Amino acid sequence: MPTPTFLSGHHLVSRYRILDLVGVGRTTEVYTAQDLSLGRTVVVKVLLGSLAAHEEIRRSFRDRIIRAATLSHPHLARVFDGGQEAGSIFMISEYLSGGSLEDVLASGRTLSTDDGARLGRDVASALAYAHSNGFVHGSLSPSKLLFDAEGRVRVSDVALAGLGDAYRERFSLDDVRYLSPEQAIGDPAEAKSDVYALALILFEAVTGTTAFDGLTPEAVLRARINAPLPIRTELGTLDMLLAQAAVPDPLLRLDAEQFASRLSAVVNDSAPLIVSPGRGVMPLLAQFTPTEPRHSVGFRPPSPDEIVGTTSVVPIVGAGPTVPLARNANDWVPPTRDGRGGRYYGGGHEGFEADEPAPRRRTAFLAAAVLLILIAVGAGAAWKLGYFTQSHTVPSLTGVTIKEAQSLLGGDGFTLTVTQHHSSASIPAGEIISQSPAAGASGKSGLVITVVTSDGPSMVTMPTNLVGEDCATATAQLAKLKVTAQCPSSAEVRSKVIAAGRIAKVLYHSTANPIAVPSGATVTLAVSKGPPVSSTTTTTPAATTSSTSTTSTTSTTSTTTTTLAHPLRAVPNVAGLTKAQVFAAFRKAQLYFRTQGPGAANQTWTTGVSTIPAAGTMVKWESTIVVNVK
């Protein structure tokens, strides 16, 4: 672990005493500290120096701290304060001692469908609140779902979401495990991206397996671009809800508020999820008694007891024959030992004696109860079969959106369900391709109409070797994939790494080097114009010297050079260096680097080989260098 910015015992702005360094992430150093003013433990998150060097990130971090401190939700980690000391900018947030969902899953424990729904409802409600206040998490994962001392879940790092992503060269396998399809093709995260991530987290929490697997970040992202969530029997009632929250097209995906509402309908009360620490082999949430499963939906016939008012029979020790116990003030009380008749109590009257009901009367009550049950069951069956409803004609839904289709169905009582999503070059994304039953069919209220919607044109995975190729070769390669490429002079760029005349980057709209694009799309190939031109200006002022005997003119040439904000850096020699030594060399040189070669994709490389440009080349401060590794 690198040397921390603050040591244990340091008094930050004379108020927070640093206790320990918890870890270093991609954005901040995380410490626990003691708030000396309020006597509580807090978390201090210090922006990394490499990111703090960029003024736009520092400004964004300060703005996020101020905005996040106004948020208050039972399932959001609180932000208390922020400040700056010795050039380091920091945030003070709530200390949560119950661990994370990542810890729970790493221990091999899984959630029941009921507990998964509770967790999802709590987190989705927090996300909906954050979204309504202008925050999008964008990197939700089990490690971001923390538990307080009582075991209640909190969503953490809302204020840090996406900070510094523009300065990251690559994403690791863990970084992309919960990214949405729109993020996979390079689009920025949106509110529904958080819903997609939560659906994948709940899938993993209940089934114990990830929804989309792959050996590299690229493979994981490609697997989900057009793929629906896998079907797993363990999900039970959550299966359809998670599928709706993980629809690849964000236009058809549930938003956080809808997701929270539908998850609330699957749990039997509004109590929050409580996650207790594991003890031995005790399963997660073992202290909860599972509720009786629902076997049917709709009409439930009353029991004989509910119709005739009879009571359950319980034995009373020493009281002779078994007798019923009174349930309320008007219930029957059994006869006393002296043989007197039973009594009724309540109703605002004094107690009065009453004869015990005759057996024949009880038989009549039971017969009436059975008859009522049969009538109710018959009525329920008749209603279910549609005998009491009017038939309606099924309208044509093809070529319209889901929202428009629901409007067309109006008050006919039909239910609309999306069963599949297909790629289509002719029907825009989000519109209905086909329906069942077909338009013109007759149906009664309650009929389920299933539809297949369009995902738009199918996605094409972009080749990874386009950068460095010439325009003609890359254009021909993309044409085979039904992608049109163009190399306009207006898109040419300067590059210290890519030779002139070679492709420096691929652009699809505003996305650079996308992983995938729609079939038939047009991409722009930005061709390199070579390294930047030196900014040097030469002037030749004249100086004149004279005497009484001779007059001579002497010209003097002087050179004025524009001074850079930072001096040029020499590219380190990485040949034979270990991974740690490569990192140290580039940190010392204050340069960034990205790797290529065996093991570069999944970061399993061990040794540096060479650099592009070559070692010793002078480049600008914080330039990105290509490192060949093995």
C-alpha cells in the first residue's frame, strides 16, 4: 500500500484525529477518524493526489460534497463535512460498522427471495431519492452497499460517482461487472443505469452467481449488450421484476421509483432489511421466520369457522372433555361444573344464561356453510372464465411503443407483457414487432397480450486493432462488419504515440473507441498528423554601433522560447522491469501509461518490454505512454 497522506494520530483541521488508513481506492484514500467535537467515529475520504492535480476535478469534488451534505435518506450514507489541508481536499462521511454486501456474498451466504426484495426495495428507494436530487451513482456494486451497526443497508459514495473516470485508461473486471449496456458502449451513466446495476446485484445476492461472466472486461461487457437477464428458478417471484429492471434498452427499463414500488409489493411488510453478522454456519437472516408462501392469487373461499363463528378447540388440563375457548366478548363460554348453562358476555349487557345450541342447529349451520362455500367457489370460477365480463376486440399494437400500446388498450382490461426483444433494422428501438393474440381477435377482460419489442439494429463488436492501421485497411475491415467508416481531414489529430497517416482513435458520436456500435452505423476514423509542433518563435532585432572613423552595423540574433507550465519528461526505460517497478518509474516521471501485449487485458502481465515512444523520448507532463508487456 502506498505511503498515506496522513499518519495515525494526525489532527486534521484541528478537529478530526486520524485513527487508521482503511484503504486506497481509485478516487480517494479512506481513513477512520475521531470527531473530537462530537465524540463520534467518522470516515475521511481524501482525494488522490493524481486527481487533485486537475482543477476541474477539485472543483467537482467540492461541489459534490456541498450538495451531498444536503441529502437525508434512511438508506443513504450521510455526508457531514468537507475541507482542505496542506493541499489535500477531503470529505467527512458517516462511519458504518456493519461491513458490506460484498463481505456477505464473499462468505458464501445468499439471500432468500423475500430478503432480496427487501434489500432491493431499500436500495431502490435510496437511488430514487438520489436521482430526484440530481445524483447518479454510475458505479453501484455490492462493495458500495454498506450496513450500519443495526444491519440496515446504506448506499455509499454517491458523491464520488464517476469522479475521475475521464482520466482512467482502462477498467478492471470488477469495475465493469455491474455496468449497464449503455455504459458498455461508451455512453455516460444515467439514472436507469443504477437500476440495471441493482438488478444484477440482487440476481447475484439470491442465486450466488453473477449474471454475465467473462475472463476480460471486454468479454463481460459484450455479453450483456443485447442479452436479457438469465432465468433462474431460485429467483421465484423476483424473476420477472429483475428482468424488467435489467432490460438492455433503458427506455423500456424500470426507473428506481417503479422498481422500489414493485419490490415493495413482494414483501409482506414495510420493515427494512436487517443483516446480522454470520455466526458459524448459521444462514443469513436465520432469525427471521419465513412467511407462508402464496399459492394462489384471487378469490379465497372463507373457512367454515369464518362463516358460522365456531372456535378452535384446545385442551385444558384437568377440565375433563375438550372445550372451546372464548375469542371475544360475545363468544360462547362453556357450562360450569355445577351443570348450569353456558353464558355469553358483552354487548353492553349484564351476563345472562342461555341454553346450549342444539345439535340440529349446528348441523344446519354447517350445511349452510358448505353451501356458501360451493356458491363462492362457483362464482369465482365463473368470474375467472370470463362469464361475467364483456368481450373486446384486440387492437393492432405493432409499430407503437409500450406506452402507446397501453393507451390503446384503454379500459378493455387487457394486460400487456413484453416477452422478448429482437434486433430489427426496420422497426425503431422500443416499438412492438409482433403480438399474440393477433389484432382483431376477441378477448375478455383479463386477457394477457404478449408482445415482442425491437432493440433496433443489432450491435456490432468493434475490432480492437483499428488504432494504428491506415485508413484504407480499417475502412475495408469495418465494411465487412456492415459499419461505414470515414476519414475526414477535419477529424485529424496530433499524436505523440501514433505515426502520421495512421488511425489515432475511432469516434462514434461523442464516444471514443467504442466497444460496439449498431449495425449500419457510421464511425469516424481520426488520423494522426504526427507529434505536436514545437511552439518556438525567433526574432532578429538590429543593434547599431558608430565611431568617428568608421560606421559598422552588427546584427545580433536572439531566440525567444515559450516556457511550458511543466518541463518535458523522459519516457522511462521499462525493459525487464517488474510490474511494481514499472508503476514506480511512471509515477516518478509523472506520466500515465497503458499496457498492450500478453496479460494486458486482465492485468496478469509481470514484466515490461518496451515503450511507444521509445525510452528517453521527451514528452509532455502527464502524457500517456504505451507500454508493451508480457
